[in-house]
Amino acid sequence: MSVRVQQEDFDVGREIAQLRASTRGVGAVASFVGVVRDLNDAAQIRTLTLEHYPGMTEKALERIVVEARQRWDVYDILVIHRVGVLKPSDQIVLVVVTSAHRGEAFAACEFVMDYLKTRAPFWKKEMTPDGERWVEARASDDEAAARW
Amino acid sequence: MVRLVYLARLRDAFGTAAESVDLPGNVGNVTALLEWLARRGEPWTHELAPGRAVRVAVNHDIAGPGTPIRSGDEIALFPPVTGG
């Protein structure tokens, strides 16, 4: 298992290949890639700045991964979350889960993302033509996390 | 003495990222800390008013209203998270 918080972009293919190579018996790989949109709440997004709480972020992500591994029979989980200034169509976050069968991989991947959205200390600030604004948390994210 | 850390919108609102403060003896948990800070006046009163969405972490763990606070703790105040 590993979690990484980094400014640099990531190569989805390479990350999946490395995770697969580290385990025998993998029959399923589920992945999620979050991407910066060019529109949010009807405003054009020029840049998106991702801030986090160093020290707590990695710990929070590791705790989410540990919980996923307790709930589902998976081989491995990788989480990469970028911070800093991003542009529309940039990759923000990657979750990869390997398991023997697809059910566990799909469920664990969705769980990690739902928990990450509500428990990992990241915040987004958008730069729009009208200036900067902090992104507000969505109630739908709390509802998604509460399903589990 | 505790270390207070402010993140994202709250750092902008308070105009500072962190401070070290001596807490009065009766400020022993998260609720008491938020009430004490809110008594500083604006912008604290507005940002920490009851009903405002403020999250707190004590020593890098998400805290609840009754989570105890002790000397030497790092206490972070932040808005609901928006990563992913």
C-alpha cells in the first residue's frame, strides 16, 4: 500500500503496471482518475490551486486505505493526490486497487474516493475571470461517504 | 501553550497561518476553544459562530466537540475539505 502527495503529474499506465508487478494473482485492477474541469458552478476555471495540511494529509490517506483493506479482500491500494497550481484537464488524483476479482476492486476504489473527498485535508481554490474563490464542500459528497 | 494552525479559507479570513497561544485553564476541549476564540471579536466571531462549518484536528487527527486539548497540542481549524 502506498499514498503519495506530490506536485508532479503521474503516469497512470506506469503506476498500474508497477502495482500489478508487485503482486501475484491479480485478477482485477480498478482505477479512478480525477481531472480538473474547465467549468464549475457556471464559471470558467483558469487555474485550480490544491492546498493541503502537511503532516495530517498522509496520515488521513493511510487511515482510509487501511480501512478499505479491512473491509475488502484486496491485494494492494495506491493513492496519489496532487497539490499546487493545476489547469483544466490536469490530473488531480489517482486511486488504483488490485484484487483477485472485480467486485472487491470496484467497491474499494469507490470507497477510497468517497472517504478521501470528505476526510482528507485538501482544499481547492479556483481562479475565475471574476477572481479567486474557495470551493465549497458539497452535501452530496457527505451523502456518498455515508453510504459505506 | 498550544499551536493553532489555520488552513484554506480560515487562514485568509484570520490573516495568519498559525500562532502559539496560552489558553486559560477553563479551555479544555474543542468546543471551549472555539468559544474562546470567537470572543476575540471580528473576524473570529463571524467565522466561528455556531452553525458555521468549521472542522478541527488535534495533533493531525479529526476532533469532535469534546476532544480534549492539552498544552503542547497542535490544533488546526479549517473549512470542510474539498479534495479529490
